[in-house]
Amino acid sequence: MTEIEVRDMKKDYVDEDVVTSALRGISFTIDRGDFVSIVGPSGSGKSTLVQILSFLDRPTGGSYRFFGKSIDDMNDRELAHVRNKEMGFVFQSFNLLSRLSVYENVEIPLLYAENVPAGDRKKLVEDAVRSVGLEEKLWSEAGRLSGGQKQRVAIARALVNKPNVIFADEPTGNLDSKSGAQIMGILDDLNKEGHTIILVTHETYTAEFASRIIRIKDGLIESDTPVETPRRSREDFFK
């Protein structure tokens, strides 16, 4: 099933009559359950692309369809609803509230979700935290965790709404190599469970955990190629 369909997408920014083209007509599709890396240097347009794919911005030309529905047919409130329900986000800087517990950080998306009774939130949070191997840290302050643990909390938060697609923006950028491998292993496991993973990275090693790499340069797709043998970490992460 096609989850994301982009056709001739363009994005222009205008500042005092000066037009800067961040995206200059790109096309691709992503199927449900894919693991795709989007790679490109600073200024290539990859961040703009992901902002549009995640409903944080709109294109100025071309089309974007999410599960067959055009972004043009949805108002901002509808986009926010779909974003909260269908998408999860993992950032380089973790974006946790350091004085809140792991439980409280992971619960945050549920507080904004419709049709999630308060009585169901506890199990959803505990299941998400367990899935990243941090159940013993459930009530620890997020600010007291290591970098790798913080990123695992961020993944649990991304998972708690059971989204179809997870956007991971440089998720290993602030981590050492061992912690980075743990995070990529978790993302790999989530992909095997059926989640679509869209990874933004400048690291070739990290990008090769995906089954496909889209390279962006100067607002255009430079290449879109499969990874013949995606990397798979065999480390026992939680021991």
C-alpha cells in the first residue's frame, strides 16, 4: 500500500522579492512498512522536504498525498489531527522535559489525542517504555538519564500513539557510537513490526540501516537507490 506519494513537489521561499527554491520538482513514493533514509548536505532541501512530509509546512507546487488523500484537501486542524494520530517523531536533541519523569514525557502525545480515555493511557505508556527496554526507569527524571536513554524515551514517546510512520531526524547525532547503534537497532525492530521509518541523516553508516536511500542535492533528487544489504546490529541492547 502506498503511504506517501510526492509528485513534482516544489517549495519556494520569498524574502523581499527574492525567491529561494528549496525544492525544485521532486517525485517519489513510499509504501507502508518501508525504511527510507533521506540524505543530503546542509542546504540541500532535505529538512524542507521532511517538514512538508510531516505536515509542518505546505508545498508551493506539485502534490503530496498521504494514504491517498491530498494535503490540499485538509485544513490546518485536520493536518494536526492526522499528524498526531498517524505520525511519531524522534529528534536529534531529544526534546524531553527534563524535570518530568519518563512516564510523564511519554504520556504527552496522549494528552492531546482524541478518543484515548484516561484509563487507557497508563497501559499505552508502559507498553511503549517497555518496548525500548526502559521499564526500570519509568519514574526517573528524564534529565538524569544518559543520552542513549533519553533517545530511547523519545522513541517511546513517538510510539505511544501507535503511529503508522515514524520520522527520525538525525536520531544518533548527539550519541556515541554504541548508543547510536542501539537506537538504530530499535528503529530496525520497529520497522520489522510494520512501522514505516523515514530517517533523516548525513551519516552514510546510519543511512545504510534503511532498505532505500534517497539523496537530495540542490532541491532535487540526486539518486534513489535500494540498499542491497541493510545494516543490522546484533548487539543485545538491553543487557
